[in-house]
Amino acid sequence: MKLLAIDTATEGLSVALLLNGEITERFEVAGREHSTRLPLLVPQLLAEAGLSLRQLDGLVCGIGPGSFAGVRIGVSYVKGLALGLDRPVIGVTSLAMLAQRALIEQADAVALAAIDARMDEVYFGAYRLVGGVAQAQVDETVGPASAIAPPAADSYLAIGTGWGAHREALLAALSTAPRMIVPDALPHAASAFAIAAPQLAAGQGTDAARLVPAYLRNRVALTKIEQQALRDSRR
């Protein structure tokens, strides 16, 4: 199976290729340069593998949550490729990618993936490894860090930028301190293969028109009144 995965939902930009069981990836912290860097990294990675786009069996897309602009860039790019190539596509969330990467090495824990959502909130999800695949234990959500509701577990792995921005509030919501905290972790497209490849192999991929972002939040920013209220609450 030959699959291409792309994730641009956060400041991290990653492009990964699964070729006959082997994974290669290009990852960089691109800031706001996703739209210019992505069209360069994809052909580079394919050229190094000696592949053309037409040889791909399917595509995997990071669908967020994360930066609204970043999510749109990745989803739009993959949609365009999938439509032009007439290939199936699978969307994988940023939180699931974070969890998958953490759980591969510590499979007996529950991964608590949190991405800083700004506006004093986090994107949050909790996962266990089942059959080598990170499976959600609660619905992915967005809200104040103090309001997260993790499932009961003997051991937690804390991963993602939400833990860097809201560490104390997130820790206060837990009954047990995490075994590990990685506060600067970003999603990697390579992690999406463990989740998406079995689905594509089973013929469960969708057409490009059905690929949609997982924003979790409907608004990008607080109003001026809400911003002032938030500042006042911190005094």
C-alpha cells in the first residue's frame, strides 16, 4: 500500500509517506508558512521515494482541531489531490495523532492529548491503545482546561501544547499525576498511518467531497467585550 499523509493543523507541518510498510516523513515548524512549504515538501518526498502522485493508493489528512487557517490549508490541499487523482481519503484528528505517537511506546496508559486553543481554552481528547490503534475514550472537545473530564485510569500520558499553556489547570482535573508530560509535542502525519491505513485497506476510505475539518469550535476569537471580561476575571 502506498499512502500519503499530510498535517498542517498546528504550527507543525508534516508530510509522510507509507510505502510497502516503511514510513518516511518530513516535519518542520512552519509557523504561518504552511501554504508555501506544503507544495514543496510533497513533491520532494515523492521524488525521493521514486513515486508519482498517480501511484498512490490513498491519502490521509490531518483534520484538526488546531489553527483554523492551518486546518483549512491541509484539508483543501488533500481534497484537491484526492479529487484530481480519484483516490479515497481518511481524516484523522490532531489529538488522535498526538495520542498514537505517545501510546506506541507506553501502551498501558491513557493518553491525554491537549492542544492550546487560545481564548483560555484547550482542545482535549483521551485515548487508549486497542489493537495498536489509539481509540477515543471520550468525545473530543474544546473548553476551559479546568473543565476537562478524563476517564479513570491507573496511568496517564500528558501530551500536547495544551499542557504547556494550561498545565496547572489540567493537572488539577486529574486524580493521578501523569507518568509523562510532553508540553511541546505537535501532531505528526506519520502517526496517522496506524489509524488510517487499516481503514483504507478495508475499503473504508471516503471520497474527497466528504472530507471535513474537525474545528470543534465555531468562533475564531473573543469579542472585545469578552476579552475585557476575561482580563477582569484574572485580576
